[in-house]
Amino acid sequence: MKAVLPLPGDYVNFKSLVPLHKISIGLKQWRYYDFGPKAVPPLICIPGIAGTADVYYKQIMALSMKGYRVISIDIPRVWNHLEWIHAFEKFLDFLNVHHVHIYGTSLGGFLAQIFAQHRPRRVKSLVLSNSFLDTHKFAAAMPWAPVVNWAPSFMLKRHILTGIHDGPHEPFIADSVDFVVGQVETLSRDDLSSRLLLNVNVASVGPISLPDTLITIMDTNDYCAVPQELKDQLNERYPGARKAVLKTGGDFPFLSRSDEVNLYLQLHLRRVGVEARTDLLQGIPRYDGGAGSSNSGGDSSGSHFDNNKGDPHGGQNGRDDLQDFGSESLDSDEPVPTSTMYDSLALCTVKFAILEGLHAHLLLQHFCVAFCLYMSRSKASLVA
């Protein structure tokens, strides 16, 4: 029987607060979260091949309580990139959302660019993380792509997870990998085969009309399933884009380095003119990162935002923006925590065990006293 790892406490809290929506639009099934003030233009999060709408729960909680609207989606079962464009447009129409800002990671970043290329009036800005411009390299690495629809589920999962580095990780990265692997287990065979085909069907991103100043490229400098060559091509395509560099974070920095990622996302939204509505935060609880989130503190994280390019919405550079973020600033002197997301659960378990032990000890004492009184009274009655 497979062991089930406990979930991080902040994810449990997220599930209790944020409703999951499931809708059908035509023949497509959509699973998504939509949280934050509806009056704010939304940031739509599109996951990679191994992700679900749940992987962005830290962004949903942190940004919504700052007055932003975040929509996180599952990639529906579409079998080619043209079908993706039509399905995503119908989804936006259903939500009555005309203009969006998109945060796409890996395959999600590629799909975001494809949509921006073919529907330029709807996409107002992009944040691309560990993403790429074309799928040729992935297609060459999967020669059995023509029979993917007949492959068993375990084979599809193994191929998807092969790209995730299984070597030693720092604790937060290891936790992020465990979380995403758990999400992969929830995907059906059709979900897996659909995503694999989107990742290996030969296609390239053509010219997009979005100015480079409205694009942020957020990459990690450590191991990533997307080859560095493809990330370099992305940077060359958008030379005027803002660069947000995280020294570490692996394939899933939105989980492993969530504080830094959330800060960069907030800076991006402010820079492209999205106004947060903190006056509409009624009913949205405060979120402090929870167990397992990384701290964005100090130079120890190795993060860096390219501040050499001017801000088209007010002239302030990224460093000036950082001054308004208090404890979330990358200049914070707070130490980076070294506990994993399970430390708090383990501590609670130990405390519970101790309390249970003390309780059992007291019960035993009371039983012994009561038994001695009973025996003494019985002996006295026999003597009498």
C-alpha cells in the first residue's frame, strides 16, 4: 500500500477557504480557482506539463490578500495548439474576462505565448518562467509520440516525471517536488496524454505584438527540466523584457521560493498598470506563507531583478518598488528558514504524543488510588 505524505498546513488552509470550480464549456472540462476582487484584471496562472491548478495555491493566497485577482487553471484535454487557443478563448468568454495578464511556467509559458500570438488584443502582459519558444527538442526526445494515446498511464507518468531532477535538493525544493508528484497522481490517462502531445507536437512561437516592456522572464539558475539552451533562446527573443533571476528554486519556484515569486509577480502587475483593490478585501483572510514556504530574505536567496530598464508606468525601477513591500522585500534581514513543510506537523505530533502520555500516566495514577481505596474498604468490611 502506497504511503500518503501529509499535506502542508497552508495548503489545507487554502483548500478550506478557496472554492474549486468545475465547469463544462462545449466538450471541454475546466477545473480552476478564481479568488480575489473581481473588479481587478486577473492574473491567470497556467501550469506546466506536471502541474494542476492547485500548484499555484501560494500565489492565490498571497496575491489575493494584497488586492489582486488570481485565476489558476488546469490545462483541459486539448490535443493540439489550435484547439488550445479556441478552448482558452471560450473559457475567458465564459468568465466575462476580456483582458488578462498571464503567468505561465514551462509548458504553460509556451501556451501563453501561443495565445498571445493569435489573440493579441486579449493578452496585456506575460510572466514566463522556465519556459521555451518551440517544442522541437521535446519531440526529438519522445519518438513514440504517435502512439501516446494508447500508452498506459504508468508509462505516461514515468515519462513526465523523468524530467524532474531526483538528486539531493534543499528542503523547500524537495517539498515542491513531492507536492507536484502528488498532483501528477491525480491526473487521468487522457489528461497526461493530452499534455504530452501539447509538449511534443512540433510548433514554434511566432512574432507577438506585445512589447518587451510588458514581459517578465523569471528563471532559476539551478537544475531545470527545460534545457538552458531553450531558456537562452527565450531571452534572446525578448531582449527588452524584465529579467527576474532566482539562484535556486528548481522546476517549481512558485512552490519552493513562493515569497520571491509572489514579490516579482506583484512588481510585474504594478509595473504594467494593474491596480490592486485592497478596499475590496472583505472576506479574504490574511496569508503569511504557512509551513513550507520559503522566505524571500536577503542575498542568501541569490535572487536578482534586472532594474536597468525603465518602468513605463511611472518611471520607478524595481528597487524603488521593493521599498513598499516591508518584510517581503528581498532586502529583508530575516534569515531563510531551514525547516521543511512537515516540521510543524511533526512538532505537533510529538506534542500530542507527550500530552497523550501524560494523560495516560494520570489515568493510571487515579486507577491505582481508586483500586487501593476499594481494597482497603473491602478488607475493613471483612474484618468487621
